[in-house]
Amino acid sequence: MVRKLAALVAVVLLGTACAQQASPGTTPPAPESAPGSSSPQAASSAPSSDTGAGAGTESPAPVPPTLRFEARTVSGDEFKGASLTGQPVLLWFWAPWCPTCRGQIPEVKELAETHGDRVAVVGVAGLSDDEAAIAEFAAQVPGVTHLSDSAGAVWRHFGVVEQSSFVLLDRNGKKVLTTGYGGSDELDARISAVIG
């Protein structure tokens, strides 16, 4: 009787072992680890912490040096240049007391209306610490993100030393144009070339 019972147990164990073997061309299941321990497979299948992306998602595009800056909008919100990564950008450096800048308001409004869905248009107010004057000027140019840069950090970042100046970046963050008062025809042509 004992021999029959031992033989039956051996058959059951052999059948269980065969059922757990992987079929040809498949990967056998990973051994379970004890609670609190980590297996090498678990570590390698976890999402990478340096991208913050899960499996199957693309990592974000690298931020070009030209877009590595931070500022505040005229309304006081935080603004990161990195948010412009991957798109063409037209930066307009102005001062609220500048008559040339005031004369460019219709031109910049038209550029933003014409190209604003394909080019980020960003005004950078500087050379003034009068926040009320900056806000009043910015309100006249809707459709444009305006930064208040009274300390001149963004101006220095782009090497701008006078108002009114424009800096045009392609979608890779490369400067393709830096100019003072250029006229709408020149800017429109350069923006159209960058958009492609």
C-alpha cells in the first residue's frame, strides 16, 4: 500500500513538473521572490526614473541651450523657456516707454494672428521697473505671451542690448535671426521659411 501511495505521489509530482515547463519558444515564468526582496527581473522591468515615462512612451525632446531660461509672465505666472521646445519661437524684446516698440504693436499683433498657431510669439519687456506700464503695454498686444524681465536676465541670455529687437528660433532652438526693427515683411518672410 505504501509503495502504491509513493508511486502515485511520484506520478502527480512528475505531471506537475511537466505542466510548469515552458513550451518551445517561450520564456519560463520568473521565480517568485519573497516579500520585501527584489529580483533582477523586477528591477529591469520598472520604468526608468530619469525619463519619468512608462513603457511604450517616448522620452521628451532635449531642451536646447537657448530655451534654458525661466521668467515671470506679466500676470506673475512662472514661465519656463523649456515649454517652447520643439517649435519655432519669435521673441520680441520691448520696453513700455519705447516709441518704436509702440509703433510695432500692430505688426506684432498681425504676426501673432497669422502665425501664432505654428510659431510661439513671446514678448519680453525690459529696461523698466514700472510694472503698471509694462502691463498696460502688454494688454495692447493680445495673443502674445509677455514676460516681465525688469532685471534683464532673458535679455542677457539672448545677447539683446537694445529695444526693439527680435530673435527668431527654429524648432531646434537655433537662432536664425536677430534683428532690431526689421519691418513686418522681413519678419513674415523669415517666419514662413522657418515654418516650412
